[in-house]
Amino acid sequence: MVEQHFGKDYAGIPPENYERFFVPEIGAPLASDLIQFAALSPGEQVLDVACGTGVVARLAAEQVGPTGSVAGLDSNPGMLAVANSAVPAGVDIQWYEASAEAVPLPDSTFDVVLCQMGLQFFADKHAALKEMYRVLVPGGRLVLNLPGPTPPLFTSLSEAFRNQINAESAEFVNQVFSLYDTEAIRDLISGAGFQNVAVQFSTRMLSLPSPREFLWHYVHSTPLAGVVRRANDEQLSSLEREVVTEWQKFVIDRDLMLQVRVVEAAGWA
């Protein structure tokens, strides 16, 4: 792996880095929690919406077994290519390149729809949830999670991007954590037709690599990779210095510790 000029020459495209770095550091722990909350059963038919590189879909396949089925849907072809390459031998997961607002699958197809940290990014959340409702069998369930509000660690990151790069890059960081109010989430899900909506939240503590390492892992696993490639070395040096300095307060025994609140919600069709 090449890492020079403050991460500007980081090897790999964002979807590859997402699977290599973001998934084990953040995505997989939260996916395990989501799968536990979903309580999948052998034989169930599952759709993972906004599947990214497929960590939730892979875990779901373990739970539903050979008598069940899993499909993943995402609008990013790069993410789906990595997802397809990461499927273990002998596991069959179907992948669909499509928007969550226009799912190209028949009505009443799935027992469970899963969505990890995706709803906040959909341009039309109501339309996406209506599509999730449509593809569920009667009595099927939607299970999703959302992080927020913005943890102090990421507030520092957002401010550093605002100070050293531009306001637009800061907004991506904030959007990740933009949908977290439990009543707003309940209303969105109920408004799409779901019944008996259950919403809960918990605080997760995640152990991350050193501040400098995690900074570039995160940046190059996300759309921020394009931002830093357009920045000059002086901007990136200042960004790294500000972030690493601010993140020292979150370091315990050399590990960067992230405390994040995660909302989990379920609703029935």
C-alpha cells in the first residue's frame, strides 16, 4: 500500500478501501448488531438495501442458510463489484445496481429488508421506504440502523475539513449522522405504511487505529477521497495536523476510541 503526501497517493479505489478499512473498523461491528436485532431465521428471503460492499448481506446469508436467499441492492457499481468479489465460496448472493427509490424487483418478494446506515443518504426517503414496504411479503419486516448525532470525534473531522479544505467536504461528514431523532425515524417508517414500528438506540464504543491512520482510512474509503486528490499538500498537511491534534483527546492506550449512538428500528408490513 502506498501512503505518501498526507494520503494523497493512497492505493486503491474508495470501494476497495471501504471493504479493506471501513468495514472491519466500523461497518462490521454495527452490521453484527443489526443482524442480531433482525433475528433472521433459516429459510428467510432477505434484501439488503444500500448494501455497499455487502457486509450485512454476507452476515445475513450465514443466518438464513442454504434454504434462504439474500440479495443486495446499491446504486454504486464499484461497491457492488467489490461486494461480489467478497462473497465466500459456496454462498449465492444476488446483486442489483439500482436506486432505493426504484427497486427493480417484484412486489411481495422478501421476508426481511435490511438497511445499514443508508436511509439518511436517500434523496426521497419516503419513496425509498415505500419501495421497501412494496417488496416485503405481508407480515414481513424492515430492519435498519442509523448513527447520530455526530460524535465529537467526527465533529472535529468536519470542522477540520471546513477549515482546511472547503464547506462541501465538511457536509459529507455531517450527513452521515444527519438522521437520528427517534420520533422522526418512527414517523418516516410509519408514514410508508409499516405497522408496530419499534425504535431503540444504544451507544457503541469502537476501537480504531491511530489518529493519523484512521484519518486516511476513513477519507479514502468515502467520497472524501476525491476531495483530497484535488487538494494541495499544504492543505492536506494542515488537515492532518488539525485532525491528529484534536483526536489526541480520544486516544486511550494508543487506540482511537469512537463513541457513537446508533438507532435501530423495525417495522412490519
